[in-house]
Amino acid sequence: MRSNKITWIADNSFIDLTSLIKLSLSSNLIKIISKNIFKGLINVEEIILYDNEILEIADESFIDCMALDYLDICDCKLQKITRDTFKGLVSLEYLDLCDCEIQMIEDESFIHLGSLEYLYLEGNQITQMPQNGFLDPHSSLMTLDLDENQLTHLAKDNFKGLTNLERLYVNRNLLEHVDSGTFSNMVNLDRLRLDKNKLRSLPESVFQVVYCARSSL
């Protein structure tokens, strides 16, 4: 159903497609994802929504999609991520939210995503990180892309719990300050990019415990 002019999908439209594996609705004109659109998609593994007009995703919209491991919502107009936007996505490994208009991410918005390995948030309007946004004692996240946002400050607890993170990109933001210890728990980090920001100095212990990171400042 990609590349049509769909503006609206009724609740329960896919409820009988319990064996569906992939659903592509890309390049349409969908504005709202209501709570029950994806109801019944218990075996779907891939949902592609990029290049729509999506302004809002209702909380728990993906609650039935327990097998989903790939979700692409890039190039939409989504402005806010709440704590329950992605609730139920226990198998999700890849989440692409790039080139939307996201300004706000509530605390603990990604706490339900224990299997997530790749998170792309570049090209949004994020001004600050949620304090506990990525907090998960069993986090699997390996790649986090925050390029081309409006971050001015990275706080010590912003990345707490991301012990498996290997690649962190924060290029082309407005960074002026990075707290001491911000990267201290990232023992597996091997790519750190902070290019084209407004940094003038860094705390002495900002990279403490990160033994193998190859940084680009």
C-alpha cells in the first residue's frame, strides 16, 4: 500500500491478518496513528511508515505487535514521543525516527525497548535529552544517532544504562557543555562523533572508563 494517497486508516483494519509479516504504508498522507490501527498484527515483524504526514502516534498503538523487530517512521511530522508510544515492542531491534520534527521525548520513552539495537533520531529538533530516556539495566542498544538536532548540553545521566553502546553520533548540534562522567559507563564504545558543535573545553574526566573509544571532536 505504499506510494498512494491514504490519509486515514480505520481502527481494526488489519485485525484478521494475524499471519502478516511485513506492512508497508510508506509515501502516503497519513496524519494520525490511532491506538487500534495495528490491532491483531501479532506476527508482524516489519512496519514501514516513512514519508507520511504523521503528527501523532497514540499511546500503545503497537501494543499487539510483540514480534515487531523493524519500525521505520522517518521523514514524518511527529513532534513528541511519550513514555507509552512504543509500549509493547519487546522484540524491536531497529527504530528509525530521523528527519521528523521531534521536539520532546518524555522521560523513560524507550525503557520498554530492551531488545533495541539501533536508534536513529538525526534531523529532528530535540533540545534536551530525557533524563532517564534510555535507562534499562538490560539495554541492548549498540547504535544511537543524534546528529543534526539542537542539543546544547549532555548530562551525566542522559546515557545511563547504555553499557552495550558501540556507536554514538552527536554531530552538528549546538553542544556547549558535556558533563564529567557522561560517557563513563560506555565500556564498549568504539565510535564517538561530536563534530561541528560549539564546544570550547571538556571536563578532565569526561572520557573516564571509556578505554577504546575513537572520538572525533
